[in-house]
Amino acid sequence: MKTRSIVWTAPCTVELRDIEVGQPGPGEVLIENVISTVSPGTEAEWLSSDESHRVLGTTFPFVPGYSRAGYVAAVGPGVAGLHPGDRVVAGFDNLGRPIGAHAAHSLVRASDIDVIPGNVSFEQAALFILGQTAAMMVKLAGAGLSDSIGIVGQGPIGNLAVQFARAAGASPIVALDLVESRRESAILAGATETLDPTDEIRLGAFIERTGGLSKVIDLSGNPAGTNMALHLAGPRATVVLSTGYGGSMTLDYGAIFSKGLHVIGGFVNAIPDLARQSTRTYLRLVGEGNVQTEYLLDAPFSPEAAPDVYRRVLARDRQLQAPLFRWREN
């Protein structure tokens, strides 16, 4: 059958097209999507060039997106526990790649699907990849009761990471971002203190006062933020690097070596079991009201607006938080 889809036809080029989607084969499910979510930092990187999304095994043209929420439309042979009408989320396509979400219908593997709890909306559920990433980075950092933690970058994932750190009992929670409104949102999320990375006087005073933090997570998307995370870390701290950056970067090796830092690469697909567990953690905590998403949600866009949305994403428009495409009404 034909379905509407956003297609990246070439670097920095976005179109809305009708594409062919087949019926589900063995172990597959056809989802009628309600909402798909743009991850601005990662998708800007992947849209900019073939090189940046080589990790996906893809090249232009292709259907982007890896965070969708919708209804089960049909199930293939051998699928148990899922039925037409079930409300679900999925991050991978039927070939196990993190693409294909920005479409009215998607074929996915049944094994990659999670059911949405009844008290979680489609809009909240569609942020699950962002929530999964945030929860997983806090787990990788090993943040727990009374651990001091810094989170560099306060886009939607950083804000959610603050909430997960709070839920884990970490304190103090220090949030860093260049944008004042994002620092203010971090306080609403539970940060105990915020810092502007360009304010060298306050940064220096903070490090002198505290001796550095025991856990630091980098979600900044740039080398300056990654090195800021290393700078903030105290002796023998754990630093989790989850910046979606496609190229090489120069790191402050002296900080890693002299402080004896434990540095962890935070690519969610590298640890699929923990990523899946983190998805369920996100959905559960949202359902319990312990993680809030309302102030992170942009008003949903029509798919027809995709070229303009991605123009803003590529321009790093900080007015966009986590753009949503609405494919049908709930």
C-alpha cells in the first residue's frame, strides 16, 4: 500500500512523498503512526551528509526518524502478544535500523515494540527515544543517592536526564547550557544549580568550591561541551559521553589521565538490552508522574511542514525543543 512519508533525498534536502509499505511478514508488525518525534541534534547531524549517518548503514534517499508512537494496524505470522488496536512505540524498522519513523505507516520487528501504558499519551510516549537515552546515560554514570552529577547540554534529553538523576537520588545536580531559558527549565526539572559554560569566573569558583563532580554526562553535541564535561569531573569521576558527533575531536587527555577518569561511550545502540530496559523505565516513570514532559513538547507539526522544520533543525534553532509530526488524530 502507499503511505505518506518524509524522505531525505540528498544532504540537507527534505521532501514529503508517497512510498510503498508492504504487509507484515513473519515476526513483523505494521504500525499506523500517530506521532513521530525529531531528535534535533542527531537528525541535524545525519541530514547534513552521508558520512554522518554511516553508522546506520544507510545512504540517501531514505526515510528518517527513530521515535514513533501509534496503533498496531496488522501483525505478521508468528507474532504473539500484540493485536490490532494496541497502542505501541518502536524505534527500529523491520530490518533493525533506527530509521523509518517519519511516515504514516511503518513496518517494524515485533521484538522491538513496547506497549504504551494506559495513562501515557501518544505525545509523551513518542519522546521515548529521548527518554530512553536520558535514563540510560544516568544508569551508565552509576548515579545514585547523594552522588554529585553534572549534565552538559540542556536540550530535551538533558532536561530528562536531570529528572532521572533526581529520581535516582543524586545531589547536587548541576545543569549546564548556553541558553538561559534551558537553564531555567533545568531548575524546573530538579537541577539544584545551573551554570553558563562561557562564564569562566563562576565555573572556576564552582570547581574550587566543590573539587569537581563525581559523575558527569555530556549531551552537548560539540567538542567544547565534551571537554567541559572532562573539566568539571573530579578525581576518579565517571564521565559518560553521549554527544552524537560524527567526526574526530580533540579531547583534553591531560584531564582524563591526571584525574584518573573513567570515560564511557554512551551510544545507546551499543548496549541494546540496557536501552530496552531504559525505554520501559521512561514509560513507567512518565505514567507514575515522576517524569514530566509537557514543557518539552512543541506543538505537533503537519508532515507538510517537514522541509521548514528541518531547515530550522539544521540552523540549530533553539526555539525548537523536540519537534513532533502528527500523522493522524488520536
